[in-house]
Amino acid sequence: MGETVKIAISPAIQLGGSLFLPSQLILIGNLIGADAIVEMTTFKQLYAEVPIAAREAIKDELERNGLEVNPAGFVTKSLIACNFCKGAEEAGLETAKALNQAIAGIQTPTPLKIGYAGCALGTSEPLIKDISVIKMRDKFDIYVGGEAKGIKTTFAKLLCSGRSEEQLVPAIMAIIDFYRAHAKGKEKFSKFVDRISLEQLQRIAG
């Protein structure tokens, strides 16, 4: 098989949440082969090993069929979004899509999970993500520093509230860029937030 690389495969952000179509699952199986191992992650991505030489062709075919392909490992994961149970417009589906397009696959000191909830019900469990966005009417609140691993869950802290749709992506990107530039080695984002302080991150987010 030669050298391989791990890729992360995600369904498109859509009404109903993270939904793989049966035809997409069949396509994945056909492209990566019957003997390949596929891992289901806790952040709603499938990890699959593919030959390095075939990576781009496999990526192109998966994307032509409505799937997203990003690097695996120490990167920002695809946006972990809710099911948009209040409907596309009310829950901000297009905003979530734009945010996902901006953040997915950025190399980071440790894997970074970013969550999105279209209302205060928070069905995507945003407060246990590294960074999370919660839509409140027509504005957005941003939380940072959640951590689900270990026996003591850490809930994310409110960084800022009342952000407009236009302010959202620049604020999240500023936080990610600051983390990339100032993390100490493989420092977890939750520990980074504690060390840097909310006040400094609030200035960075603008």
C-alpha cells in the first residue's frame, strides 16, 4: 500500500446535524478499500488511513459528493454544530457554515474543538468545547476553555456576548491565531485560557 496519511471526513453542516448519507458511506468504503480501518471520533469526524499518493484524488471525489475532508491530528476540527431544531434561519445555519469554512483544518498546538449552538438549549454541548458560539436571538455569545476529558469536566467561560454575525468569524480567528502564536509547546487550550486570562483574550477578540 505504501506510505499512508490519516484524513478526517465530515458530513456537511445541515439541518438535522451531522448526517452521512448511505451513498456517502458506501463511497467512503469503496475509495479507502475493504481492509482499511475507519475510526469514529468524538468530534463527529471519521478518520481514515489513505495512501499518500491517492490522497488528493480521494479528497476531490469525497468533496464532489458533499463531504468535507480535512487534516487529522493537531488541527482545529470541523465545527461541532447542533441539529438546528429551530430551523435554518432562526438557528443560524448559514452563519455556522461560514464559521466552519473559516476554522476547519488549521494547524494548532493541540487539537481544537469548536462548538456551535443555535439557541440556549445547547444541544451540541458547547460549554465542554475549547471555543463555543451560542446564538442568542440575533446576536452571538462566545465561550472559551471548556474541557470534557478527565473525571472533572471544565465548563467554558463566557468571553464576550452580543457579537454580531459580521464580528463572529474575525473574533474566533483572532483567538485561534493568538493561541497558535503564544501557546507553550503542546499546551491545552483550557490551560492556555487560565494562563493568559479571560481579560487578555477579550482584548484579542476585540
